Amino acid sequence: MQRREFLESSLAAGVAALLAPALVQAGSAPDLKMATFRFDVTPPVGHSLCGGWIKPVLTVDDPLESIGFILVGAGEPIVVTSVDWTGLLNEAHIQWRRALAAAAGTSPERVAVQCVHQHNAPFVCLDTEKRIARLEGLPHHVDMDFYQACLDRGAAAVRDALTRLQPVTHIAHGQAKVEKVASNRRHLNASGKVGTWRASSCKDPAIRALPEGLIDPWLKTVAFFSQDRKVASCHYYATHPMSYYGDGRVTPDFVGLARRKRQADEPECTHLYFTGCSGNVAAGKYNDGTPQARQELTDRIYAALVRSEEKLDRQPVRQLDWQTVPVQFPPNPTLDEAALLQSVENGGNSVTQRIIDAMRLGWLKRCQNGIPMILSALHVNDVTLLHLPAETFVEYQLNAQRLVPDRFVATAAYGDGGAWYIPTESAYPQGGYEVNVAFSAPAVEKIYLQGVQSVLARD
């Protein structure tokens, strides 16, 4: 398929799958089987990073991966994967889910694709690539040959996994507090506005001295066992996963490096890492952006990974449910299509502005076509793996845990990234970076909370 045909077929084919009714399979799972998979998603030299507004790939310090698992034996197969990319937006996210679903012989609504959100990594919106590819002065947002090669490798990895299925008999969970990594980015002044903003790294000692603010301090682990042998261990923690970036050196950064170190400890078990709801959470309080700080952050995450698995509460798998809920987010009323088109076409604007405005246009197009976000959850016994979209504020993760206090909820955000940041309604009048670049209206909170509540409800 040629590039243009590929891009234009994405939307129509994906909408039908997204609007299909949710499938829920409940009950005992005596024949449940699992296999894990991994495949390379490292961009080549010269490829755009973070969508094209930072330095492109100069070299690869450490490769990027997509690591996932497939479950069969409880209705159609279920596929969950974590991708070392900044984000997959709109049609791109749909394409990934469709490709992995086809390889697994399942439906796209039974596939969760969650990005880790490192920044020295690809950030992909197919509509943006199609829009800016014809304009002068702009880099390719994504190389489509590379993108398609990643999908092909993913499909091949899933098909191979189907030949290596093994029984899943037990599930276990544990958690550990992470020391000196996450901190809230937003600090309000006396007027109730964001007065000080603390990014992923910070060299100002006065700003770093500010309190941590609202975070979720727990790193959570959910592990799947075949009798007494651990097959897969899924780890969840909410923070922006960047120590420093923009230097053209591809890396999974401190969370990926910690994951890789843990993987070396247990080569027979596949370790996966998922970034939780951290739209307003980063490492700025504890990170000055130096190589030494990256190593310290890596060590702290690794230590929490180990501690979270020291007392895994293993129990036989008794029940498994997969639940999906579509949600339609309203576009931010500040987004004006004509003005955005003019901005993208204006060669006098910065590359960053033109690309971000092209991504805003992709979101407006999605909203106009009525394509929902898909929330999903895998419920196993009293454990829930919750899959959410975009750069969701940490309040949504904490709320999800409060909604079902009798269950162990592990949340992965950064699924479909089309909406960019998803603040709470109260955050909009406070201002700040996240609100300024949010693609959705303040009414998103009520819709989102209702969707989360629905996907957590077990039939």
C-alpha cells in the first residue's frame, strides 16, 4: 500500500472497529494461556523525535522496544503492550490496535496500546504527517516506511507469541513507595493561579525546594504465573519519564533503563513498564538534568521494582473480565480551525508551532468525525489493569483507586494520545502549560470520570 492510501484508509477502517460493541468475557478461566512478546521500535538516524520539534536522531544510546503479552482462553484473545514512544495519536493508535488485533485473531477493542512517553522517541499523528509532508521548511513528523516496519514487526511478534502459549494459573500483586522521583509540576500562587511550574528537570534550587505536591507515590506490580514460575511482571508508576532530552540520543530514559536492569535479573520473566497518569507529574524536584541524576533516578525506580515484587500476593486465577467503554471528549473551544490552518501554512512561524497546530487540527478532525477514545480494563480476581488515554492528570488515577477500594488498581495512561493533556476541570482557570496545550474543553472531566467509573464496573 502506498503512503497516501495507507494514511487515508486508517480513519475509515478504524472507526468501524472502535464503534463495535464492547465485548465482556467473565467467569472462571481454567484454560487461560499467555505468551509475551517484544519487538524493536528504535527510529533510524535522522528520524524526528518528539514529533519533530527537537533535535532528530543522531545516535542510539539504548534501543526502544514494544513489550507486551497476549492472553487466550477467555473469549477472543486479549493483547496489551507498552511502547517506548512519546505517543500514538488518533489514527496511528487505531492502526496499532488493528494490526496487533489482526495478528492475534481478535478484535481491536480487545487490544490496549500504551506509550511510555519518553521524549527522545517518535511521537506519531498520521494526519499531521499527511498535512505537513507537502509543506516546505518542516521535517517529516514520522517516516512512514519506518512506521509500517514497526507495525509489521509487531504483527510478526504477536503471531510468534501464539506459538509459545503456556498456562496461566496464578496472578500476584505488590507495591512499593518510590523515593525521590515524582513531584507535581504545578504550584499555585496566592491568586490560585499556576505561579511556578516545575518541569521534568530543574536547576533552580528554590523551585526544587518546593513541596512534592500531589502525586501517587506507589509503584505497583502485577505478575502472572504458570504455577510457581513467573511469566510476566507488569510495573506501573506515574511520572513523566524524562531526565533530559533534546540531544538527539535515543534512549528509553530512566524508567526504561530500570526496566532493562530488572529484566537482566530475571531473564525467564518478561518485565513490562507502564507510565501512569502523570500529565501534571514529573521528576523536576529531584532531577537537575545531568547524567548523574539520570543514574540516580534509574536506581530509585529499579529499587522500587525490586521491592514491589518482594511480597507478591499470589492467588489462583478465578475470574477474568475485559471491559471497554467509548468516551467522546469535546474539543477545546479555543481551537479555531481556520486560524490553525493559517498557522500551519505560515512559513514564518516556528517549526514547533506549525507541527503542534497540525496536531490540533488532527484532533479537531477526529472530534468532527465522532471518533471516541476507548478506555479498557482487564479485571483478574481482585486486580484491575486500567488503560487510559493521553497525558491524564494524576487526580484521575487516584480517583479510580478510590472508586474500587477493595481492588488493586494498576493504571497505565498514554494510550491514544490524540487529546494531549487531560486536566481536571478545576485546573483550567488555574492556567499553566498543561491547560494551555490541552486539546479538550473543561467539560472533559465529567465525561472522563463517568467513563472510568463504567469501565471499572464488573458485570
